[in-house]
Amino acid sequence: MASFQSELKALNQPTDRGDGCRVFIETYGCQMNVYDSQAIGGLLDKDGFETADDIFDADVVLLNTCSVRELAEHKIISRVGEIRRQRRNADLPPVTVGICGCMAERLGGELQKGTNRVDLVVGVDNYDKLPGMLSELVTSQSSARRKRTATGHRSDAHYVAPPSLYPVNNSHLVTIHKGCDYKCTYCIVPYTRGPQTEKSPQAILDEIHTLVDSGATEVTLLGQNVTAYNWQKELDFAALLESVSGIDGLERIRFLTGHPKDMHPHTMDAIGSLDKVCPWLHLPIQSGSNAVLKRMKRLYKRDEYLEMVDYARRVIPDVTFSTDIIVGFPGETEEDFQATLEVLSRVKYDQIFSFKYSERPGVPAAKLADDISIDEKKRRLAEVMALQEKTWNVEAAREVGKTWTGIVESAARHPRDSWRVRTPNNRKFVVADGLSSNLFSKNTNHGLKIGDEVSALITGFANTTFLTGE
Ligand code: SAH
Ligand code: SF4
Ligand code: F3S
């Protein structure tokens, strides 16, 4: 039997089987899906498919989906109906709809039953089959029927997003591993993405070299648990950061997401000592209660997490933190919930992403009674968000009067003629274009452009965006 690698080699030969068929990809979920959508775009492009501007301009619509919460899945099912309706209302012929990503993996052929059924289902490790399946589907309805689902995990199926298809900004995503070996009891990801499988350090370095050769100056290393990266148990995440730092022309390295369990002191030492590695840690805590953390199987205790934060503050200059929180996990008492609030007051995160617990079928926590009422979950969520806002407002006010330096990432909508800038520690500010006295650009004297380095005086803030001025 041909190995996956030799199959991939054969598939890597460009073909014209797309025959100009226009494909529109809509991406949901996390950054892994953003990366995968670019990789899918690359595979389709190579085979003569074209990129459609929207669902009205497309012969095929692919939805790259997320299963992490029930609501995310419901939205996709209704989106399929909506796409078909919008096409009908615009007097356009029916469009071929495919589901990729985590829902494809979780639900497989189920997605081809019921009212909003789809034509094609392709899971996260089978995107190399997509061009072939699509061309069969659009050219020959009859043979296509047998081949409309491709799911199942393949450990060596790593896809690479070609630089030409990256959106024009200056942080390029690079997936360093896929899947997850943890089994947090609430989480569907290990089932949809399979076991943790690393890309080799050489493949990662080659990918980044290609990006830098095409003009990239910043990469974001991606994975569900990048801190658990450990190639053949010989080269861990700290060592990988060091190798990536050695790439000439690369200026900044970010990474997402780290599991607190694997954020070892020597990893934080490396982050603190490598100039190119940005001082921003997204470290999901989920809950501040040891009892809940234990039921979630997060494998760390609240105090260990807090010690890690203290250590990071000592060894990583200007470090900032963000986190994920789940409220209303089965059995979460008021006392447990208060413990989460205490952590927020103590750590003073720049940003939190907070979610109401959502039961996922087949995960270990599904055996526990989902016993916190929806109203109570909503109350806890609102309280978490209110506390975060209050804490942040105090912290942000301390920054007024300081001068910050960052990289221009995009044009800002407000105010007019201004740019959005991100600092290495992931803070955002807006600057007006032009030649104001407290604003200078390294690369140009006449206005700014994406990728420029800019310094500005912080004068205020609105939510998490800082304002600058005279
Ligand atoms: N790999 C990352 C995050 C994966 S999913 C980590 O280990 O932290 C992103 C976030 O979604 C999680 O951090 C968690 O806060 C949230 N999440 C995952 N499953 C959930 C569920 N069943 N209900 C509510 N939120 C969930
Ligand atoms: Fe899910 Fe836990 Fe793995 Fe993160 S570490 S992806 S929360 S199982
Ligand atoms: Fe969602 Fe899958 Fe990412 S479940 S969060 S798209 S790994």
C-alpha cells in the first residue's frame, strides 16, 4: 500500500481538475482553522480551482467549522440553510456546500442527513482529498455520491498554508503541532483533532524560512498546547523557540496556546531571554477552584498556576497575560465561582475569554449532571466580565503618559485615517496617519503602512484599545 507521504507527493503535482470552479471558504472556530483554511485554499489553487468573493459568486461553499460549544455547531447548521436560501432569493442555482474542520470530524456522515444536509464532509486530516472529491462532485453527480465523506485521523497528514494565500498583515500563522493529548473532561478537541502530533522542527523552520523569504517579519506558532511541543522527546518548546529565533529576517515570534501544566520555568526563561519572542502569555486557567480544576482534569492547582504567573513576571520583562474561563461547570458552587473571581483580581489579565459551560456529547464531563441553570451561568458570566472590565480599567489607566512602540497591523475604522498597532506584549493602540510630533515611523516619512514600527504617547483608552495623541 502506498504510504501517505508518497500519496501526498503524487497529489502535489499541479492539475487542472478544478477547471475554474469557484470556491468560497468561510472560517469559524480557532486559529487552527484559520491556518487550515489557508492550506485548503493552497491545495485547491494548485488544482485549478478559483477563489470566489462570496457565496453568490461561488460554485462551492466550504464551511470550516468548530465543535467546541453547542452553539457554535447550531450556528453552522443554520448557516447551511441560510446560504441555500440566500442563493434562491438571488435567483442563483443551488450551490455545492461542504463541511470541513471539527464538525466534519465529529459528525461525519450525519451531516448528510436531515433538513440542512450538505454535499461533502471532509475532516481535519483529509484535506488532500478535497480537490479530487470536489471535482467529482461538480462534474459527475452519480459517482460523487459514494465519495462524499472523508474523515478519520492520520498522524502524518500535516498541511502547509502557502505564503501567497496569507492575508496581508504581518503575523503569519505556523501550526507546529496538531491534536491534543490532554483529556480535559469538558473538551471535544482531542476527539475532533486526534492525538498530539508534532511537525518536525525542520519542517517548521523550512516553513518559516519560506515566509520570511516572501516578506514576513512575524510568526505566530500555533497549536492546542504549544508548550507541550516535544519532538521525539528531544527538542521541546523552549528549544524550538531558540531555533526559530535564529532565523535571519524574522523579527517577532508569538505563540498560542500554552497549557499551564507545560509552562515550565525553563520555558519562561527562554521566552524572557530571547529578544524575538514576544512577552505575552495566553494561559487558560478555566477555573480558580481546585475542586473544579480536578473535575476538569486540568492537572494543575490554582496555587501552582499563580506561582507560574509570578515567576513569569520575574523573568519576562513587560509580560502580559490573557486567559480562558469556563463558568457553570457541573457542580461549580458559589464558593468555587468566587475562587475564579479572586484569580482574576490577583493576576490582572489584559484580556479574558469567558464561556458558559456547554455539554459536549461523548466527553467525560457529559456523565456529570449539567446542574447549573442557564440563568445562573449567565449571571456568573456577566459577573466575570464586569470584574474583568473593572480590573482592566485600573490597569490600563496606569499606562496613560507612557510611550509605546509597536507594529502597524491594519487600517483602523475609527478615527478616520488611523492605523491599528500591536505592541510585542499584545496591547493595541491606534495612531493617526501623518507627521504628528510624537509619532515617528522607522520606514517612511510620509504616512504609515502595514509592518511599520511606530512609537506613540498613550493618552487614554477605550476598552482594550489605547488612544494616542499630542
Ligand atoms: N487548547 C486550549 C483551548 C482549547 S478550546 C487549552 O487547553 O486551553 C478554547 C477554549 O474553549 C477553552 O480554553 C475553554 O475555555 C473553552 N471550552 C472548551 N470546551 C468547552 C465547553 N465544553 N464549554 C464551554 N467552553 C469550552
Ligand atoms: Fe481541550 Fe484541554 Fe486539550 Fe485544551 S488541553 S484542547 S482544553 S483537552
Ligand atoms: Fe473549535 Fe476545533 Fe478549534 S473545536 S476551537 S475549531 S480545534
